[in-house]
Amino acid sequence: MKITTLIENYVSEEGLFAEHGLSFYIETDKHKILFDTGQTGLFIQNAKKLEININEVDSLVLSHGHYDHTGGLNHFLENNSKAKVYAKQNIFIPKYSGKKRFVGTKYKEELLKNRLVYVDAITEIAENVFIMPDITIHNSIDTNFKGFSKKVGNDFFPDEFDDELYLVIKHHNKINIITACSHRGITNICNSATEHFKLPVGLILGGFHMTDCNVEQHVDITHYFRMLKPESIGVCHCTGLEKFADLRHECEAHLFYNHTGNKIILK
């Protein structure tokens, strides 16, 4: 089981591109899965450099309807003619930062014809790889809704990201939690996963949306990680470099920054 970061905000390897966005490529013995498509089609160029064939992807999973995670959707669909696209029902609702800046998902309906699958229950898309669509907010301190809105008809409403989902990979009697932006809170995501599977946590990987979090939220997240005791934590994207440094100092788990081109083998 291998996870390759096709695009993220930072890169260190020559010949690869970075952008404000996120895309993971997950390869099992029998299946190839893409989790998000970044902001543009640059993830495809990185995939070629990393000798990954996007045409062979079996499933694309979209974490939520923000442009930095779905902006490469059409590029993917033009390069891959077979993959099913999994998402939650509300992913294409117009999303905004405030009420002026559109930050949602633009898509071509004809490219998605007969390929889009809406997920409203836990779905095993490959052996031991699960789409997790329900994120119950047990901890309201750890949410990231501020400044985001959605447009329904002519009216704007606060966006509480009911379109957000995440992945769980069950491997060697542990769960590995793969998230994108954690708008509904990384502690709530992990809590939802552990409540369902009743297994210890190996890896937590993704963006935790901590760049602008307040002191109370930061303390709450670090305390939760110390209590949860995952084996490792890979942070990236909307976590922020400063918060990565703080977490590395404060968390007891092995913690690393998951940059563009990074490869993780689940053991």
C-alpha cells in the first residue's frame, strides 16, 4: 500500500511543481485511487515525472467542493476515461469566501456523465479502502467554517461543509486516516473514524486547516493527538508551516511535513 503526494503547496524535488492545492495517489495491490485533483492540471505533470499513469486510475474521490481540491477535475476527466468519481451530494453547490470570491467547483457536466457517484454511506471502493462521508461534530472548538459561505438560489448561508468526506485505509489491524482540509475538524474526523472501526490509528495524513486557528483550537488539537497516540502524523497544505513546527515540538507521535512528491509506504 503506497501513498504518493502528487501536488501540495511545497516541493523540494527538481522537476516537480507545487501549488496551493492537494492531490494524493493511493496504490493498492489491485486498485489505483486518486484523492483530490489540486487547483489545476499540474498534478498530471507531476504524475508523469513520478512515473504514475493517470489513465490507470480506477477511482477518483473528491474531498469537498473547494477549487484547490477540485480544480483539476476536468483535466483528470480528459485524461482518464474509466474512473468513477465519488463525492457527496452537495459538492457542486456554489461556494464563496465571504460573499464575493467564488472558491467552488466548476465542472463540465458532459465529462461527468455516467461517472459521478454520490456517496451517502460508508463505501468500500477497494479492499480495505473506505470513503467516510459522515463527520459528526463532537468538538465545536475544532471547526473551520469562518469566512466561508454557500449560495442556494439567490441567498448566502454559512458553509458548514456538509459535502466534506475523508478516507480510511485499514491495514494490519490499524486504521490510517486520509483527509484533505478538515473543515469539520481533524479531531472530529479522527473521532468519527475510531468510533466506527474500533482500531488503533497508524497514520493521520492531510491538511488540518490550522493556519489561522486560535490558541484554544491549537491546544485542543495537540491535546487530542497526545490522547489518541497515532503512530505518525503527516501534515500539509492548509495546516501551515508554522503550525507544523509547533505540532512537531508538541506532539509525541512521529510528525513530518508531507510535501509534493513524498511517498509513504504503509507497513
